[in-house]
Amino acid sequence: MTSVFKTVSKWLEVPHPILSCELRQVLESLLEVVNSILRLEEIENEKALREIVSKLPQVSCTYTNDDAGIVKVTFLSLEFPSLDTNRFVYELFDRFVLSKSRCFELESKAYTFEFKAKDMPRLYVADYLIHLSEKQSYERFKEKVMILKEQLRLALLNKNFSFRLALSHHVRLDRKITAIHSQVLRYIEEKGEEFDTQFLLDVDRWLMAFSQDFLEKRSPLLLAKALFNLISIRRELEWKETIDSSKRHIQLSFFPSSLSFTFGTKPVLGCTIGVGLNPSCERFVEKHLSSALEAVIPSANLSISPEVHLEKSNIQMMYVEFEKEDGMRFTDEEIDKLKFQLPIEIEARVQRFVPELFMVRNEEEIMKNILTLTKEIRSAEDFPQVTVRYEQHDEETLVFCVILVRILKEGQDSVTEAFSKVNHSLTLIPERTQIVSYLGGKDPVEANVFRVQLSDVNPFTRRNFSFNFFEARHHVIEVIEAAVGEIRDYNGGMILKQSENLVRFKQAFSEVDSENPEFLEKFFYSLNPIEIQATIETESLKLFFETFSSLLEAEEEGFFSYRFHRKGSQLFLFTRCNDHHFRTAFEEELEKQDLKHKLMISSSLLHHGFRYEGVIFDNHEEIELQLEGILKTYLKHQIKPKVLNLNLETKIFLDPRIGGDHQSSMINKMLFEGLMRLDEQGTPQLAIAEKVEVSDDQTCYLFTLRESYWSNGMKVLAEDFEYAWKKILSPGFNTRFAYLFYPIKNARLAKEGQCSVDEVKVKALDDTHLEIHLETPTPYFLESTTLGLYSPVNSYIDRIHPNWAQERGDRFICNGPFRLRENRSFYAFELVKNHRFWNQDSIKLDHILLSRVNSRKATELFCTKKLDWLGPPLGYGRSNFSQLGEKIHYLPTTKSLWYLFNNQIFPFTNHKIRQAFCLAVNRCEIIGTNRDCMLPAYSHLPLNHTELFRGHEGMEENSERAEQLFKEGLDELGISKREFPQVTVIHYNSEASNRTSHLLKKQWREILGISCRIEPYEFADLFERLGRGEFQVGCFCWISWINDPIYTLNIYRNRDEKLNVFFWEDREYQTLLDLADHELDLDKRLEYLHEAAKIFSNQHLILPIYYEYERFLKSENLQVPIINNLGFVNYAYSRFK
């Protein structure tokens, strides 16, 4: 054993001579484990050591005391990339072994070892002492341990498999399941494609769905092949659905196999089938498949009922086995026939369910009105008789239909000519002019039918942006009188009748009226013809409104929907869409099918962004059939909604209190609206706040909230802001972003548990007033309130349903421009326009679809016009952008690339070592050919903040000075360069940071003569590792969310700040920041901040590499507001040209 120790000690890392004695004891324990597990007597060289590594992981399971039932379990393994190995192994051991056995843990210990040998991974050893009960079978216990060993082996082979192990809590583990996992990984390796953790989790879901009997009768090879094809086909079909959802996509895969039984085997043909269905009105089940199979090969049958898996999507997946009546195998010719003909037969047998529709309509008699007005003219001296009725409107125009009957005198101007001589803003749209009779046989009576369109509707717009019909109508009458002289407003006397009907209508819906009286008025005055408002029976009006209300409640029915209601002799119809061409197209179809004159009543109004068109017809069956045909034809040719397609490449948190990272914040700003928001110049503007008042000393802010609503219809209250912010400041809530609230008085004290959260000076004075007191004047406070973390949450919902942020659809409560819909297959999130958003008129998109695919698939989607944005800030920048032939755009950001030195871990506890590493770089080499989007960084502050400090000394490169400082640092540490440990650099797993890390490794080796190991991590894992201080050198991308240098400087004000991974603080530094906090003179304030920045820079804890203008590609016709210098992309306000 001594010889083994002497040999191996050459290759094991000894961090510091002081630790040698303690480490020797640990090393001897390690070598004992190595020898007991691998049965090696001596390790002579590095090659032998690498052979040991290649055989890992290994597990030893032995009795230490037979009488006491104590078992020692030892794991010897490499570290698992991107995971906390000790926690990972222990949780698996506890989950799959201890919790499944009648035993308990007595003791455990674990070590991690680092080899000096170049590029050798770290070694992990863990010992567990387990007490087994008397009835517990040692062999069964050992079997579980060995199965776990095989799972760990697979996890070392495939990083995604290790993530799958960490996430899977309900999958049973036995040798067969493990063999299936191993075979699936082999298929993945053979395909050479990118399969993520979700692929392996899907394998587990299918395994849980299969019965034990089904699994026992099939080999691991067959099951793995079936599972691999099931999941691959489903993903392929989801991809095809996104490209063309108008087609029915069907995909099959066949593989001959055999089933084992007690007394023999039976040949079968395994088949995985994927069928695209509309689950609400289509189905495909066993009898349909059996019929399709019989049509292709009459002698074939289903061997088993299909294993169906819907997953709440429109892709139905099933695994089935076919057998022949004669028990023979399927020939190659028969399999080819099935491949070609079975998809055709399946498509023909998809069963469709079409809901029954009822429709009818009636009357619209212009001529009747003309005749009525004609009868009112009894002499040549009578005034022209006029009716003015509402026709239609949209956001910008209001249209009235006018019938004017008059005595046509010789030489008199036509109506069109008369209007042209009057100064007015109306647009005249003539429809018809005709002589309808002769008064006394000689004076012609002329009837004019025309529309007048008011393009300037501002004078008639009410507070809720609805039009005041009465004022608009009165204006039309005034213009008509100015054009043709004094007239008689024939239906003006009906306004009284209208008012009486409106009162009765409001009484019938008193509850609605008390909550929103303008809503009922808007509906009532939308009825056409206008005179019907005075004559319609209250019962009919109630039924019409109820039909409309039923459509309002069906918010998830998409772009176009409608409702019918039949009562007595009337048929009520309401449609909803967001296509302003629909009404015109609908009227044209009514005209073509000779239905327009049968229309009795119509209604047209805009509500929450949708157009609602209502009609009442006589209840005739033939009219219903005609209307059904019109609507179906329209649905086939409907105009597609405006949809923005984006792709996510990082994990997103949808609770604004948790989603403090840059990507989550951008998604949350689509879903939530705070007190303020940034305009395109990066200036804070009023949002939910209608007004803000600031005290003279700039420490008290009073926000007055505008009337706005949550997506569930509840009002947004001042309490919702107070509640959300104080939740973040609760001591028990773990977040790295609480510092953003520290300008608020007592916020820091509350977070640290030194005072009650109730003492934080944020107070809802009432429903619409929020008062905030600050510790000191804070020039950037209003800008802070634009951050996603400052969003409100519905306090009522959060108290009774604290899991609302994990919900989808109506159960996810938000107040922003968009709301969350139920997830569809392929998409990570689907956002739809929130029609309760206070500023919805400025939102031009209807949907935002967020997929989550790898970079290769994202590039493919963009190149095929299925993705509108490729690259940052939601995705990664790529060097191959220039090869795609698209225009490259640049995102101005405050982004800086840093490398952090852990001053708590040897050897970076030494200042001169850190300084040497900072000077031993060549930024120009790192930037290379990326000068179009990168600038060398010599300060840890963002570029636009560095420029505020003229003359600020940075970290210039100096290789000679670096060598000198490195030598001095080694002397202070008492070690030689030969003894200097290998440095581990961890970085974000992206193309840019990987390239930069390897160049730094090269430069440090050339200048300082040291070796480095590079370890990539996913962002969340990297962030956690940095936060826990588990790094030597860590790569980090810094983005300042506030356009003020103090945002960056504040991170290192106190050692206990969550983002202060160095645990560094300095009294002079704190004093300067305190002075800056209290300084009202902005120039003097900048001087304090400049001095503080120099103090921190001189610690050489951060090596700034470059500032980056991130590159991205976007659809040519997409216009997206970008906040200058902050890199925040406001996707919610995007529009397509």
C-alpha cells in the first residue's frame, strides 16, 4: 500500500504544504478504497491511473459486522459535470436504495480529489454505513446498489441522463429499466443528434405508463426501440405541425420482433404511430386502426391493444404490435406495403365530430323609410325630411346612414355638390339618388341615401374611449343643415323612446349596471337600425345581450367565434373576431344570398380588442342554413392574427418576484405592468401610475394609480404593489435581487431580519395611492420601478392560490399587455393579447409564441421564416450569423464579460496573484474578428458608465509586470511555480464564453506558465455555483438594469450581498457610496462614485474582458422597440410592417 501511495501521490493535487498531513490520511483512505474496489496492488504511471478512471464508477458493498447488520457502501466515481456530485449521489442513494429498503443510515462522509495530470477530471469518493433490519435481505439491498451503479455509469456517459436522474422521482429502477435506458442512450449516440433532458424524461413517462406485464414480455431492445421511435416521431410531428398545421401529419415506424412466453415465442411486427388530430372534434382509436390494417393486409390482426399517449396535445402517439393469423413473420414485401398504404388508410378512418349549428336572420328596409319620409312631404314648402342612423364604427371612424327626402327644385345643387360647398370634416359616401314620386304631379320628390363618415372622432370620444352617439349624431345634423338648409329630423323624436328603453334595459341587468354602466350603454346604442332602440321589446333585448355575454365569457376560443340563441320566432346570432374586414364581407354575403333585407336587428361594437357583430333574424330554417354556410366560408378565408415567434434558450421564471434574471424579466414585462415603464429612449414613463409626486427632499414618492385590471377582471390595487414588494423583502424568501429594493426605507433591515417587514416604508394609502419613503435621495428610483421585479401580483389570488405562477390559461393572473394561454405542443409558452390591459390600443400583436429548441433547430426555424428573432437577448449569439445571408443587427447593451477570482480560495487569496492574472491578457486577441460588436473593457463598470469618469485608471495589459507580480505572489504564498495548482475556470456554456476561456487559458500558460482546466455549465448551474463560492475563476456576463453606475457598485457595498460572491467589503468604499447616496449635486455625486470605483478596481477581483454589442437576426418586416444602452427589448410593443 505504501508503494501505491507514493506513486499516486505524484498525481494527486496537494493544494498547500500545511495540509499535507491531513491530506495524507485522506489519500490513504482513498487508495484503500481504490484497491478494495479495483483489486489493484500498484499504480506505476499516469497511464495506469487513466485506466482506473476509465472503469469508473465503481461501488463496493460489504458487511462490516454480520451480527449488527451493518453494511459499508462506497462509491468511487468521477465528478458529474454541472452538478453538485455529493448531493446528487446521496439523493439518488437515498431515493432508490434507502427509501426502498428497511434500513437507515448510521454515518456518511465524502471527498473530492483533483489530479495534477493534465485534463484529468476530479475524483469523488463517498462512504456510507447502513444498518439493515433483521428481515432485510442483504442480497436484495446489494442488487439495488448495483443497479444504481449502472445508472451512475450512464449519467457519466451522458450529461442529460444525469439531469434526468436528478429530476425523475417516480420511476422504478430495476435491471430491465436500466438496460432500456442504456439501449436508448446507445440509439441517441448512433443518431448523433442533440437530444435534451426532456427526451429522457419522456422515456420515463412512457415507462411509468406501461404495465408490468407489458414490460415483462418484451426485451429491453424492443422496448428501447419503441420508446425511441415514439418520442422521436412525436417531436418530428410537432415540428411539422408548426410548419403547416393545415395538413394532417401521420408518421409510422416498423420493426420486426418476437414476444417471449413461458412455452415459446411469437413473431410480431412492432409499430409506433403518430397521428395529428384535433382532440376536441377528432379521434382515432383501436377499432379504426384495426379496420385500416385489415384493408391493407386482410390476414393481419392487432396482437395487443394500442398503448395510447395523448399528453394533452394534438399529436396522438401509440405503440402497437401486429400479428398474422398463420403465426408467420411479416415478409419484407408486406412491411413495405404497410409503410406505403397504412398511413392513407389511417387518415381515411380518423373520426370527426362536427357540432350542430343553428342560424337565422331578418330585415333591413331602406325603402320603407324612404316611403315614410315621402309621405311626410305634403307641399312644396315642406322642409327636407331626414333620418340619421348609426351604421358602423371602428377605432378611428364613425359612420351614419342618412336618408334625405326633399322637393327637388329647378337648378338646385345635388346633395353631393351641396356638401362640397360646406366646410366640414365628414366624408360623404353616396349610395343612391332617385325620384320616388311627384308632388301634385309636377314637383319631383327626390330620395337620397348616403353614408357620412366621421374621421375625426376625438370630439365624440368618452373617457372610456367609446363614442358618444348623441353628440356625433347632432354634429351630422348640423352639417346636413349647413349643406341643404333647414330640415326636419324625422327620427329625432325617438330619442326619448330610446332613453326609456335604456332605463328598462339597465334595470334588467342592475348588477352589471352598478359595476360598469357605460358597458350597457355601449351595447344598447350599438343596436341597428337606430330606431329599433326605441321599439325593441325588453325581453328580446335581454336575450340579445345574454347571447353577447355568453360570447364574452368564451375568451379562449381563438380568432373567430360565434353564438346562437333561439327563442320563439327569433334567432339571435353574435360573432366575435379581430378582423375589421369581417363586417363588410359579411354584409356582402348577405346581399349576395338575398338575406340583407330579412335582417331585423344588428349590432356592431368593439370590446377588449375584438369586433362583435350581432344580428336578429326571423327563425326560419333555410336562413339558418345559409348563415351557416357564410360563416364556414369566412372561417376558411380568415385573415391570420399577427403572431410573433420567439425562441427561448434559458430557463424562465414567470413569477416576477422570482424572475430576476435578464431573460425572465423580458418575458415578465410582456405579462406584467409596473408603476412605470421605459420608452424607446430609456426614459421612465407613467404606466399603471397615472401620476407621481415627489417631495422636495426627493425621499418621498406618492403614486396615483390609474384604473386598470388583472386578467381575471379584478382591479389592480395599490395593495398589490405593497404586497409583492414586501414578499421579496421577507427574510425567509431567498433571492439574489433584494438589493434592488434597498433604496426604500427599512428594506435592507427587513431583509436581514432586523425589523419587521411591516416597517418597510411602502404603504397603500387606499386602492389608488401608494406612498414610498426612501432612505436617501435616489435619482434612479423611478427607473427602478420599471424593472420586472417591481411588478405587482394579485394579493388576493396569491393568498388563496399561491401556486398561480405555475398555472396556465385563466388561472395565471397577470396585468400586462399579454396573458398566458394553455400550453400547446412544441411551444414553451403561448401569450395572447390581454384585452383587459389598460393600454391595449398600443399593442399591435395578437399572439407571441415562445418555443424552446436547440440552436441548430432555432437556426433552421429562422431560415424557414418560422422564427422572427434569432439570437440575444432571449437566445445566444452565434458566429455563423454572417453565413446565413441575413442582415445582422446589433443590440446596444450594458453587457460586460467578466472573469471573477475567488479571493476566498487558494491561490487567489493573494492580491498579487490576482493582479498578475488581470495583467496577463491580450484583449485584442480575444476580440479577434469581432470588432464590429466588441470593445475591450478595462473597467468592471458598463461602458456608458465608465465614460462618465474621465481619467479612470483601468486594467491595462502588461505581460512583463504580470510575470513580476506572479513571482512576488508565489514568494508570499511560499510555493514554487511547479507547485502552483491547476486553475479551474468555469463558464457559461456558450460559443463566445467557451472561446474566450480557452484563449485566456492559452495566454496565462504562455505568460505565467500555469495550466488551466475549462468547465462549461448551464447558466442556472453556473449562477448557483458562483453564488455558493464553489469556483476558482468564473466567467460572468454582467448587465446593468439601471442606467446609473451605483447599480453595479452597490453589489459590493456589503459582504453579505447575494451577488457579492467575493464576500468583500471596504469601509472607505462604503463611505463614498453613502456620500453619493445623500448628495443632491449630480456632479459631486459622480466624483464620489468615481473614487469608489477605483477602490474596487484596485482589488483585482474582476478581470473585465470586453463590452459587447450583441448580434441578432430578425424578420425583415418586424419592428421592435429597443431601449437604448440597456439592451432591453420590448417585444410586447412589436409590430409587423
